[in-house]
Amino acid sequence: MGQVLEVAKGQGGISQCVVSPPLFSLGLRSGSCLGSGREFRVGEVGPPASHTHLGHFWESRSITGGPGAAEKPDRPSNPGPEAIESGPWWKMTVPVPNSTAESWALPEPELERSPCLVGIIPIVYYSVLLGLGLPVNILTAVALSRLATRTKKSSYWYLLALTTSDILTQVFIIFVGFILQTAILARAVPSAFIHTVTVLEFTANHASTWVTVLLTVDRYVALCHPLRYRAVSYPRRTRRIIAAVFAAALATGIPFYWWLDMWRDADPPTALDTALKWLHCVTIYFLPCSIFLATNSIIIRKLKRRRRAGGGRTTALLLAVTTVFVVLWAPRTIVTMCHLYVASVRRDWRVHLALDIANMVAMLNTSLNFFLYCFVSQTFRRTVGEVLRGHPRPVPRRGRGHFPPPALKALKLLGSTTL
């Protein structure tokens, strides 16, 4: 039902009417007209005869009183449409919107947002994932640092860098992005803080992806070019390559300072928004997956030809890590493309739900590597046990009379690159 506001006019023009907010939501309320010395109240109009009706009307009466006060006649308690339209010159009616009527004087309401169907499930999920995954990744980093220092193998340095990037991803994306910024603070933080955290999130994400690419290339060179592998793969060079990858990840994360959050991006994508989302998908999924597919295919074909060669466990670990990455990050990439070209996350509840699930599946990738390492590598399991017990196992040293094995034996070289 509509509402009608009566404004009293005096010598100074139209008086100002003050109405408290409960006036429009509850039943009978009262207010006052400043400058006119009049009070008013709202009452119900009887059942309308047509759809073009007035749901409420204003009744006014004098509150100044005193001798000489000109008392204007009150409007009837239940006027008809003719009485309201043809009232005296000193009274006028202004339609005011309520919950079922809209006024031409107010801006158009915002389009309806897509509902969040998962409720608090993501917050509980991310809290459990952070509580379990972060300690596991720290334990993995300690064990891999021991193995990298002890064995001087590049593969352990790459796995250590991958674990470090997973820890950064859990801190910036899961804790700061989802739990702290969204759930606890409800995004009531400065805009510069939000954009800075976004840059760090994409930096950790890109570093994790491209360190996995480095591990894949390292295994490819070790299996397909074993003679060259010893010349190009040593700890100092490996650490430099890892540092360069982290620097490149930061450089590619800076443009995402202008990233538009898909949950709040209601307008059609601009050229900048489209470019950033394509850059994200290419950097995090399309290009790395192409490299994984090419190198893993060659590695598997080489291993089939050299059945006696070692390195099978390391290759199995590599295939497990890359396969888990491809599977878990595919949903988010698909939803990002759908947001650009099919339907907006803010407008379509199905895309909204798909994005929530895709983010939870993608973040699961940060906590699974520990279990893959334990399943594949006995050396890693033994080192984890040493870390938990706090007593490192002594490494037997060779005597002075022991002659080192030949260095350039292709088949034996492959066996020395296992975990």
C-alpha cells in the first residue's frame, strides 16, 4: 500500500515535516512539522476500489493554540481520492514510498545479488584446512631443508621452495584473505590494504605454480639429458633459479593490484578486468599445464624405454604433484571463464556456488603434498621421523681408502637422483 504525506504551507513557504523511520514500517505513529507548529499522524485508508489507491494519509491538527490562532479545518479521517486531489490551497499531498511502492524521487534500487548458499561452510573448511595444513607444511619444510643440506640434490631444493610457497599461500589467501579479511573484519579495512593483500596472494600463487614447473623441467633434464644434468644442476645454481622465480612471481603479481573481486563485480567486465583475468588463467593454469603435459609425456616415454634405469619414485612423485595440481585448479579456471563470458558471480547463484566450491577445492592443493611425499619416498618418511623425535640419525661416512664411483655413467646417474 502507498503512503501520502501532507505538507503544511505558511507565510514562509512549505514547512519541513520530520518523520521517524518506524513510521513507515509500523502502524500508527506521529511526527511534527517544523516551522508550522503542527503535528500529524498516519492512519489506514479503507479497502481501495482500484489498484491506483493511496494506502496511508496524513491527519493534521494545530498544537499552537492561543488567542487569534487561525485554526484550519482538519481533513476527514477517511478521505476519498477526490478529496485528496482537490484539497485547499494550503495543503498538498506528496506520495512517499513504502515497502510495496516506489517513488520517482528515489534512485532505482540495486539489482538483486546472488545468494550465498554455502553459509558458514567455507569458514569452517578454511579454518580446519589452515589448522591442519600449516603445521604439516612447516614439518615438511624442516624435513626437506635437512635433506637438501645433507644430499645437495636440486630436487629437494625445488620441493622446499614449493613447500615455502604453499605456506605463503595458506597465510595470505586462506588466513588473511578468507578468514581475517572476509569472515572476521567483514572487509571493513582500507582499500589499499585489500589491494596489497591481493598482490601478495597472487604472488604466492604464481610462485607455487612455477616452482612446480621448475621441478618438472629438472626431472626432464635429469632423465632425458643425464650428462648435461650434472653440469647445470648444483645447489648454488638451483637457489639462484628459485630466487629468480619468486622475483618473477612478485612482478607478475603487481598488476593484480587492480584486480576486481568476482563476488562484487556487478558491471560488465572492462578491458582491464578481462586482461587481468586472462593473465591469471594463463599464468596459473593454461601455460603451466601445457608444460606439464609436454614434459611428463616425454619423461614417461623415456622411462618405458629404460626400464632398468632408476628415478622411478621421483618421477612418480612428480606425476602425482602435477596431476593433483591440474585436477584441483581446473574448477576455478572454468568458473573464471564463465564469469567473463557466461554469467556474473554476483548475478547468478549457480556461478556463485561454483566459485565457492572451486576456491575450496583449489586451496586443498596446499596441504596434500606432505602426504604424497610420505607415500612415495621412504627417505622423506625417515627424515620426518627424525624431526619429530628430535634426534637426527647419524650418517655413515666413507673411509679414506674408498674410491669414488665413476661420475659419468648414464644409467647409474639416474639412480642417484631419487628421493
